[in-house]
Amino acid sequence: MWAQAYRKSDVEGGARPLYPTMLESPELRWAFIRKIYVILSIQLLATIAVAATVVSVRPIATFFSTTGAGLALYIVLIITPFIVLCPLYYYHQKHPVNYLLLGIFTFSLAFVVGLTCAFTSGKLDSWKVILEAVILTTVVVVSLTLYTFWAARRGHDFNFLGPFLFGAVLVLMVFAVIQILFPLGKISVMIYGCLAAIIFCGYIVYDTDNLIKRYSYDEYIWAAVSLYLDVINLFLALLTIFRATD
């Protein structure tokens, strides 16, 4: 009897299934989804707080941009999230180590985001540029999230996006390396930002679809990390576009 699809008329289940072929209890999946978005909200609030502090306190950005020690520390902060991802993947089910690693990952990445915004804030109307990127990121994330839930309920599946998005990220990384070694001007920067924004919009849909259908209940940390990276990368891509047009 466990192989039977969950039915809308199931009295004990109560809630509607999130997608037509759903076999598990909708209440359990909704509880899992709420947990993910609570963790994600805390991550984003912490990122906003850290980034706002870095941008507001100008000596912090000055230290990182004018001293050798600041540059070295900036490099450490950039590579720290990538280093933390390895033990986080291994310990993502082990409490409280998973939350400790998640905190290190979030705050190090938040500091990098703050410094990126701080370097932008040296320009005229910089706060306007940052605010525009924040507002547009919020609108896009909320819209794509609602669309994915709506599409999933009607039987649409976005798992096919995985290989295409992975390939697109590889192209984007090569593009970034070329841009660093052989700068091609503002036009190429804008193209890079547009491509990155489109790719991470796709990742938001893909990871949200996985959140609805595929993540197991003990993968809440990894699911939150995936969505957090999607949101941050989308924000940085939009910020890159606005900076190129400024």
C-alpha cells in the first residue's frame, strides 16, 4: 500500500500534495520546506547586517583596499567558503557541527559581499545601485519561487535543467578567467553579468524544484546552502550589471 500515490481525498493527510505524483505526506514536506526557508532567511539577514556594517564603516574597506595584510585577508575570506563546503558536505547531518560550519560559511561569504558593495560605494549614487540590485534580486527570487511551486503543482518538472546549468556555470567561469587576464571593457562585463543573472535564475528554479521533490529531510543544511548561493550569486550578477552601466 506504500506504493500508492498520495490522494487529495486522503483524510489523514489533510494538505494538498505539492505535485501530482507525490507519495510522501505533504505536512512533512511542508515542515521541511519551512525549515529551509527559516535557515535561508537567517542567512540573508546575517549577510545584510554584515554587508551593511562593512559598507558603512569606511575604515574596513580602506584597510582591505590599501594594505598588504588587508589584501591577504580578503583572499582568505574569498577561499574560506569553498574550503568550508568540504567539511560541511561531510557533516551536514551532524548537529551542532553543521550549524557551526554553516555560520562560518555564511559570515565569510557575507564579508566578501560587503566588501564588493563597499568598493562599489565609492562611486556617485552607489547606494542607489546597491538598493536597485537588492530590490530586483528580491522580486526575482520571490517570483521564481512562487512560479516553481505553481508549476510543480501542475506536474512540471525542472530536473532536466541540471546538466545545462552545470555546463553554463563552467562557461561562465572560463569567461570570468578570460575577463581577468584580458579585460575587454564594460561591454564584456555587462555581458558576463547578464549571463550570470540568467544562469542563477535557472538555478533558483532548479534548486526550488529539488526542495519540493528530491531533497531528503536530513539534507536541510545542504538545501539551504544551495538556495543561499543562488540568491547571493544573482545579487552579485545584478550588481555587476548596474556597476557596468553606471
